[in-house]
Amino acid sequence: MHDIKELISQMTLEEKASLCSGKDFWNLKGIERLGIPSIMVTDGPHGLRKKAGDSSDQIGLSDSVPATCFPTASALAATWNRELIYQVGEALGEECREEKVGVILGPGANIKRSPLCGRNFEYFSEDPYLSGEIAKSHINGVQSQGVGTSLKHYAVNNQEYRRMTIDAIVDERALREIYLAGYEIAVKESQPWTMMCAYNKVNGTYCSEHKYLMDDVLRGEWGYKGLVVTDWGAMNERVKGLTAGIELEMPGVNNGNNAMIVAAVTSGELDEAVLDQAVERILKMIFKTEKTLSEDYQYNRQSHHALARRVAGEGAVLLKNENNVLPLPKTAKIALLGQFAKTPRYQGAGSSLMNPTQLDNIYDEMTKLVGEENITFAPGYHAKQNEIDSELIREAVGTAQKADAVVVCVGLPDIFEVEGLDRGHMRLPQSHNALIEAVAKAHSKVVVVLSNGSPVEMPWANQIQAILEGYLGGQAGAGAIADILFGEVNPSGKLAETFPIKLEDNPSYHYFPGGPNTIEYRESIYVGYRYFDTAAADVLFPFGHGLSYTTFEYSDLQLSQRTLTDNETLTVTLTVKNTGDVAGKRSSNSTCVM
Ligand code: BGC
């Protein structure tokens, strides 16, 4: 045990100030003479992105150590499965242990206010309860390994457009009930070792100096015990930030902020006790990682890959299955169309981009299950192009006509969906839509498999027979798709977000992304299904939707009481019986979120 107060009393003012920012992009500072180690914190959230040792790429985007790439947050949330996400967290924690990483930067619990947010793939849901429950499970899993997390991006960071400066104007009720509620659950029930403050402003004040959000709500009301770190480069005015409760500035850059802290204490502008408290929180966090980082550890790559496959299978959502076209018979001759079947889109682009330990593709995984002779492939489009290639489509249609059933793999290439940019529309690439439409005219058993991080318009939805939303399924996602297509796994994912028919239907449509200075949240609490339900508006697929290969019967519905006062809890019980031929879910002991 370290006597932290005693350690602080031995530090110079300069040393204390210096601990309040990083040593470089990914490491915190240590003080050797006092036995304070320098620890590493790095991305996250759905896999570890640790810059490779001798790489000159300081961010580590192009060169990071291999790690397991799990499905991104959209798919994790669609499992609605706390235990499973806890296991993902555990696995991430184990990988950090092997790589000697003290804190993995994630998860992200921002609300999906608009389907256009470029980072929706990294967020869980439009619903704060579901977001909070999944976030807390992820955090508890990671932290069970003696590794910290960083719950991000606190708060009201719901778009990428002008994310560094935009001022989110949101009313108190929506702020509390929609935008903060998920963080509240996760903070109270998992105490993330760090919280990451967002770049943007909320109601006129940068998050990095928002006393109300940090001190009053986070610490005062929710009882948060950890430290707050800035998003990378989010610090505005350092002294104000420290006073508001933001302890750590990242990344470490020589911007004169430490000298400002020293000057403010010396001039009496900043009470030294505020600095001492920040240093205390930072040291507590650093020492929490001490035991873990001192032990060698090796995780099992195969079992993490298998877990990633299982999660992708539970997170995939069967949106449509007319005439039970799925599961496909294993003896069927199948036309597998779309370049994504061989060049998968499986993870998000931006700071979460990582280097997987292995990468499966749908073509190989399907042939493993039913043999090469049963699968004929045609690319149908070029993986990175929006433009239609008529020759490729003609070839794909020809392939489809010779098959018993057709599987078309489409989705969003990463240039369509990336951190730092919002989407301008909700459409798939023209080349993908054109392929589906051409094949739909040529065959009566067409299954569309989607790889995307957030909803897309599906103008062809009525022309084809089945739709499987695979989300960004991670390195083992392809195997999970093959499992579901052939009935090895029963689809049990349910949407954690509404799929609107068209972009204009969204409640935030007229007020997104706003700018240049402010974005007004005029739809208030009517986010996602809260709006569509209230307005009785049609959607393509509702929140909670997801089909199964089996059927269920519900009976004996009972409520614990007929009337409720504000603080009482209603218990609803019912009997659910699986009346079909296959198991409803592989993991029978899992409890779902609602
Ligand atoms: C992102 C964070 C990320 C950090 C470090 C920022 O730009 O918003 O989510 O953890 O960079 O890569």
C-alpha cells in the first residue's frame, strides 16, 4: 500500500503539475525518485490498439500489435446480453494484461441521436438504459482483470461535425433522461477508473471545463471516485479545467499548460489543495494498475477468437425472413455475391481501428460448412467504390440464375462511415443497391447480408426475401454469419436502435448536424423509438426487432401491483415457452437486459 498523501507531500509544485498531463501520446508520467511508474493508456474500445514497439507512427493507426477485434458497439448492444459483454470485457482486460496496458480507452456510451453520426458504430444505442447496462457490463469485465477503462465521451457528443467546438444546446430534461442517464448507470454500477470528457461544449461550456457535469453531477450526485481525462486534445483552458474537476490532460504535449498550473498556484489564483486532490486521484489510478502490470500474462488467442465469433452471432439481427428462406439447406447450390464476402468490412475507422490476430471472410466460412462445390462467388462491385460496374453486375446475375439461393453481401465501406465525419445520407453505395436490385429481378430466394455500423435505407427491402444485419462483426464475424445462414446458430440479436424508412423520418433530421457554432437538440427527449412511438410513425424496423428460427408462446402475464407511486418498482412476470424446433438461444443461462 502506498501512502499517497505522504508521497504528494514530498513533491515539488512543478512535479505535481507535471503529473496532470501525459508523457507522450499514450503514456502517463511517472516520478522515478518517488517510485511512481509511468503507465500506458490506449484505445479501445472493441479491441486493443497498442502502437507497435518500434513503430514511427506515434498514433499507432497503421502499425499496432495484433489483438482480438471484437464486434463494435452496435453489435454488442444488439446482444442485449450482460454476461456476454462482461466476458468481452474480461477478454479485453486479459489482452491489456499481456500487453502491459493500464487503461483501455472505452467504452463509448454516447446516445445515437441521429443515424448519421459518423461514430455510431462505436456507440451502443438510442436508449440510455440499454447503453448504460451494456457499458457497465463491459467496464466490470475489463476491470475484473485489474485493468482500467475510460467511459467516453462524456457528454452530449452525438456528432462528428465540428466535434472540437460545437456547442450542444440541450434542455435539462433531455440532458438528464437521455444523454446522461446511461453514464449514470455505468458510473454508479461499475465505477470506471477513468471518465473521458468530450471535445464539445454543452450549453455554452466546454466539457473540459464543465464544473456542473464533472463536479456537481458526476462526483456530487453519482458518487464517482475515479479521475477524468480529456479526450485527446480536448483541454481548453487548463486552470479552469482543473478547477472543474478534470485531472488529466492527454496526450502529453509541450503546450505550457503545466507552467500555467504552477503560475496559478503561485499567484494564488488556484488553491493548491485542488491540485493536490487531482494528483491524489491520478496516483490512486496509477497504483491500482501496479499489481497487474507487474505480472506476466498470456491470453489464449483461439478462445478469444471463438468468443468474438459467439458475440458476433448473438449480435447479428435477422430483420426479415419471408417464407423461412433461412436457414439455407446445406445441400443448396448458393450464389455468393458481393466483394464484402471476400474483403470483409468488419471494424470501424478512426481511433478504434486495430490489427486483428486473424481475419475470417464469409466465402471461406461458408465453404468450410458446406463445401466449395456448393458456393459460387461473384464480386458484383468494387469494395471501395460507389460507382456501378455493369459488367460485374451482369456476371453476378448470371451466377445467381444458376443457383438455388443467393446471398448478397453489402454494406458501408469505411469511407462512408468514419470517426471525424458524419454521413451525409443514409444510403448504401449505389453499386451495392444496384447489385441487389438486379439480383432481386433474377431470383426468388435472395438473402441480403449487411456489414455496417449504423442504419441504412433499404429501398429494395420488399423485393428480396431475407435480410441479416451483421453489423461490424469483428475478426470472427464472417463465421458467425455462416453459422446463422446455415442454421448452426439461431439468430437472437435484437435491434438496439430504430431503422427508419428514410433519413427525413428521423426526429433530429432538421437539427442535425447544426453549426457552425451550436447544435440545438430541439427534439428534446424524443430520440429514436421515443419519437416514432409517440408520433405513431412508420419505421423500416423498430427498436427491439429481431427474428428467430423458432417460435415462442407467452402466457401467465402478471403485474406485481396495479398502481404505482414514484419510487416503487413494478415486477412483471410471464412464462415464455419455445414452441419451435430449434433452441432459441445457444447460451440458455444468459439473462437479457429487459
Ligand atoms: C477519440 C477518442 C480516443 C482518443 C485516443 C480521440 O480523438 O475521440 O475516442 O480514445 O482520440 O485515440
